[in-house]
Amino acid sequence: MDRRKFLKQSSLASSLFFVPSFVRAFEDVASSKLGYKRLVIIQLSGGNDGLNTVIPYRNDLYYKERPRLAIAKNDIIKLTDDVGLNPSLEPLKRLYDKGYLSIINNVGYPNPIRSHFRSMDIWQTATDSDTYSQSGWIGRYLDNYGKTPHSAIEVDESLSLAMKGEHLNAIATQDAKALYNLSKDPYFKNIHGHQNDAHLSEHNLGYLYKSMIAAESSAKYIFETSKTVSSKKEYPNNKFGNQMKTTAQFINSHLETKVFYTSLGGFDTHVNQLSRQKRLLGIYADSVEAFVQDLKDNDTFKDTLILTFSEFGRRVKQNASVGTDHGTANNVFVIGENLKTQGFYNDMASLSDLDDNGDLKFEIDFRTIYATVLDKWLEVDDTIVLNKSFNPLGFI
Amino acid sequence: MKAKHIQHLYRRIGFGILPTELEKLSKKRKKDVVNSLFKASKSMTLLEVDTSEIKDIFSGMMNASKRDSETLRKIQKISRKKQIELNAAWINRLTKSPEVLREKMTLFWANHFVCEDNSIIYIQQFNNTLRKYALGDFRDFVNAVSKEAAMTKYLNTKQNRKQKPNENFARELMELFTLGVGHYSEEDIKESAKAFTGYSHNLRGEFVFKQRAHDEGEKTFFGKTGNFSGEDIIDIILEQKQCAKYICEKIYRYFVNDVSDKNHINAMTEVFYKDYNIENLMRFVLQSNWFYEDNNVGTKIKSPIEFLVGMKTMVPTEFKEPKQLLYIQKLLGQILLNPPNVAGWKGGRNWIDSNTIVLRLKLPSLLLNDAYISKVKDGHEDAQIDAKKAMFNKKFGKRFKTEVNWKYFNNQFQNVGINDFQNHLLACDVNDSAKAYLQSLEKVSKQEYCIQLMSLPEYQMC
């Protein structure tokens, strides 16, 4: 879509906030004519150990550096003659076999930071590692191309920095009914009455009223739209499984939402990594498989792209506690039906050419992945969102 | 001094003022009211939770030849628990301290010299450094911050060695702490980073200067050349008037108005540049006439902490579980001691998103009144009130373990007529449709009316 036209639409929509039916009409046109591509982001928090996720099982260095942590050849799910998956990732193997998975190896950024908070911050704001931003990359997407708070939804209780823009923020909800109930006290409706005060947003109080009305309207919209669909699929009965189930429900009810954000934590495996990571990857893979199947049953998978990342990978060498310490580059999973590069997008990182800390040297800047998704999937100008130009990759 | 002005003053340099206190002050002159604020903040009370458990482990470790990972994990575990305690203690302090101005300034500086650390010892020490210099000499302040254990960790000055400089601290020192972006060159960053090589700390969190890691070579910084130390660099930065201006702008936006006023900021800069004395600067601001002008009153959006502490100031509310207090901060988007990154919270309209506005409007009734906001029409009785509250309590009561002291509120507001409530609880005028709606409702009781007012978007303003 023409960017200027989109901009015009979004600014028009926001100035006409008090005429919701008009906005709705706009949205209906947009969705029916353009198809409706959605992005689902899955954040693995804590720094998932990429090397025990996608495993170079023929590389002697892998076994040499991880005598107690390497996964036995026989247990590894082989994808190619050299590379396989963690035994928990059987569901991912099935997606791989169908051509729904693209694995991008060795993703990172220059001058890597090994602090969880800071590195997650960098991934969420898409800045250089020596620059700090108070807005996230999806937030800036909303600033430029979003229309309402529910243009992006974080399936959680509160918003990550990734979802906060300079002017427009996403909305967070893991329970549409609870959010709706919180917002719908008739008291709130009565205090703003049916006012149509155009200069409301010029001052701070007006901005609060405007936000209140927008929140009420989004909460109501999300609840009433999504309640029409209920998932028949079985998901793992845990927080992440529920997040994915809710996301599927939102997508399958055709909410006008472009981006969904979910996360699974606990990957900071300094101690006794094997069992912990196995359990977490199992939760991840089982939930994602159920999610994909749920979307396929509802014919929405073709318009959905799923991006999985973690703030960093972990050190090649195991530590003294049968775990790993914070590292650098990591793999990113892209899941979808329309992938141009199915399977492996690029080769595994070298295990012999490491940096001073004994960490992988990154090959692909994570922001080139964002740029690709923005440009080719969400079809917007990625340089406006990322404040910088990156060469797109060929995976979609 | 006019009541309206006292209220404005206390909303900005504190978290609001109760009617009884207001009555006392309104007999005084402005000059005396402002002076009394500074007098009350002359003293400094450290904010401390009991960390003896960790300190004991530390002293054991000083003698041990090796630090085993199990001990480190134990420290981390205690530290995490203690951080929650410190968070709750800080909020409690903000609610109750007689050193009102010092505490509000500390909160301001915590979002200026932004830092976080997982060690309770280091972050508590850092927090008290903010408190100590909050109204002091800015030069000493910057130097103290540069030598704090938590800061040398947070911005990697610890890793900044002669052989392998790390520019993180030098960059943020200029970009965020003193000059603002665009007022220095990349070369200035490189050169000044050399001056901070060797800054480190010991296990107890005391500053250690590692002579061998320090670069004794010549550095060229802002056109001057010499074997500069970290202190020298800070001196040269403070020679730039831009530094005074940058700080004044930030103080203006925090205490006066989101929108900068060039003339007022210039006047502030002249005062501050003279001696970099923070107290003198704040006296100038609070004594000025423009601080009390209508366009500066009730025009700022409260931060989550201002909102929460302000509510607790009017109606004392104790959280039985510190974790619940932490959870509410998370949902509101500002957890004390846990900033998003070194740039801090953006503030202003940035506090507001769909989730936070909905929660802000609902929180007073949720915490103080069993989620009930009276909507009974004028001349009618609120027949269902007790039943509704009881039902909520049965269903959700366990979620909020709070103790609300309405008795205290009723005492404080004993002599306040119900028509004057708005002036005490709201900083700005109520918009017309809300006003009309409120007028159509029965004023059931002072408590119910207070909840109605606190549930307005207007209550979010200060």
C-alpha cells in the first residue's frame, strides 16, 4: 500500500476519534481489499542457549567445549547431515518438513552487550548497542502506520518497551473480558458523555480523556470480536500455551490487529541447563505447533508470520555448574506458509573463530530481519520505523 | 500565601497536602512557606533495609581465597528479596517523610542519574547518594555518582581500562547526565573515557581507583589538553553553560511544565551556572511568580508514583504484601529501582497507554472502596452499596491485602465542606460534562465523593 495514503488514513482516523463508526468503515475497506497480514512475535526471555537448540552434531568442537552439556548424537533430531534439533523440538521438525520453518543462524548486533536488561532493550528498541531509545520498534511502527491501540496487542498484562511508540502505544491483554470489565464502569462513560470536543488532545487532560475513550473502545472491540470464536485445539496447559491460544483466538476472529507480542521466560540457564531448557523448549514447540494447526484450521496461517528471538545466545564453553553463561549471537526462527527460504537461511556459526570472551561472532544484524519483515510482510517503510536503512534478507 | 498556591507547590515538590496542614500554612507568607520547605529538608535520613545477612557473607568472602558460585547465588537470592523490601520502604518514605522536598528531588534525580543493580548493597548505597546530594552541589554530585559501585557496573566504567577503553560511561555522562545530545563530539567521548579508566569498586561497594588500569597519557577534551582525571573532565563539562541549561530544562519540565519556557529556563540557567548549587536553583524556582501562574497549575500528568503516593497521602493505605505494591507499579509502568534503561522513563503523556489509563481510573475504587464508584442519582439512596461491596470483597478481596484508613481521612477532612472537596483532591478544573454528571449525583458521603473525584481523569493531573 502507498505509504502516503496509509499515513493519511491513520491521521484522519485519529482526528475523527469521536466518530467510531467512520473509523470502522475505513478498517473494513482496508482489510477486505488488502488481505490482512499479521506478525506474531515470540520472545524467549533470559537468553536461550542457541547451540543446544540448533545443534551442529558433527562438529567435534561442540562436544569438546561441552563435555557434560552436549546432547548425545543419538538423541538429536537430525535436520541435515550436520545440524539437528534439541530432542524437545519434534514439533518444530514437523514444521520444518512442511517447509514452514526458516532458521536464521548467527543473528546478533555489533558490540554485543551481555546484560539481560540491556540486550533485551536493544532488541526491543532496535537501536545500536551504544544508543538508548524510549520507544520500541513496534511502537514506532504504530506511530507511523497504526490506527488504534489494538493495532498491536501484547498478550500479557502490561506493555513491553517494544510496543511503546512516541505517540501511540499498543494495548496489552491476556484476558479480553477482564480488560473490558475494568474499563466499562458506567461512571467513566458518563463523565465523558457524548462529547465531541475536537481540541481535546491539545492539552494533557484532553489527552487523558482521549486515551480513556480509545481504551474503552479497544477493550470493547477486542472482547466483542474475539468472543465469537473459541478455539477447539488443545494447547499445553501453561502460561505460554494460554498466550498462544489467546493469540489464535484473536487472529481467527479477524481482529484488526497487525502485530501480536508474546513471551516465554526462564531461559537463563547458568545451572543444570539440560533439564530446564528441555522443558522450556518443549513448552515452546508444543504451543507453536498447536497454534499453527489452529490457524490452519481457520485459514489464517497463510497470512501469519511468526518470529521467535531471544536477547542473546550463550557461551560456547559450558561453565562449572553444567550450565552456560551469557553469550552473543543466536538463532532466530521464522515460521510461516510463504517462506522463500525454507529450512536453513544460512550456515551455522563458526565454533573456532570466537571473540575474546569465547562467544560467537554475529553474521546477521537482527535489524535486517526487522527491516525485511516491515518491508516485505507488513509492507511499510522500514527506514522510518528503524531510523536507519538495512539491506533486507530473502527469507520472505 | 493563597491556598491554591500552597496546594500547587505541594503537589509539585511533594505528593499533595492535607487540609489540616494547608490551613496552618495559609496563614504564612509565601517566602516563609518556601523557606520552611528547605529547612525541613536540611536533614537527610538514609533509606535502609536490613542487609546484615549479606554483609556477613561478604566479610566471610573477604577472607576466602575463592568465591564459589553457590555463595554468589545465595547473595543474589537474598538481594532480590531485599530489593522488594527497599522498593516498598522507598514508597513508604515518599508518603511519610518530613523531608518532603529532599525526597521529591531524590525521585527526580533517580530518573536523571539512572542506574540499576541487582546487588541490594550497591543500589541502596547509590539511592542514598542521590538523597545526600539531592539539594547539594551538582559538581560533587556528578563526581559521587561517577564513583558509585552500582554506576561503575551499570555503565561499565569497571571494564574501562587503559589497554581496552569502554566509552559507555563517558558517553552517557555527556548525553544524559550533563550536556544533552549534540553538545559534544565523538572525539570528546573517546578522550574523556580515558580519564575515567581505573574507576572501580571493592566487594563492599567502596570506590577503588586502579592506578595500573588508569591512562596517564594526555587527553584533549573540549579544546583543552592535559593529563586529565575524571574530576578534571567533570570540571570542564561544568564550565560549559550548556550543562547548567540542560539541567535547568530538565528541572523545569519535571517541576513546572512539560512545555519549556525559554525565558524562565534562561533565568534559571543564570542562577545555576553561578555555583551549580541545586538548593539555590530550587529556591529561585519556588520563589518565582511564574511557578504559580495558572498555565503551570494542574497541567502535568502524574507519574505512576505520584499517583500512587498521592492517593496514599490522602487516604492512608498499607499493602500487606510488598509484592502486590510492586505488581501495581508494574501495571502502571513505573517500578522504582527498575528503570527501563539509562535514558529513564520518558514521563508526561508517555505514562499513558490504554492499559495504564484504565487502571489509573479504576485503581482508587479498587484499592480504597471495594471497586465501587457510586452512581446513585441526586435525591436517591444508594441502597445496593453494601451488598455490592460485600460481593466484591467475597470474590476479589483476597487479591488486595490492603488496610485503608478512612478514619484518618475523615478526621483530616472534618472541617472541609463537601463543595470544597474538589479543591483539595483535584489540581485542575473538571470538564463540563463530568461536572454536569457529578452534579446529577447524590453526595452519599465524603468517602464516596472522594472516590468519585479520584476516579476522574482530572485526578491524574498535578
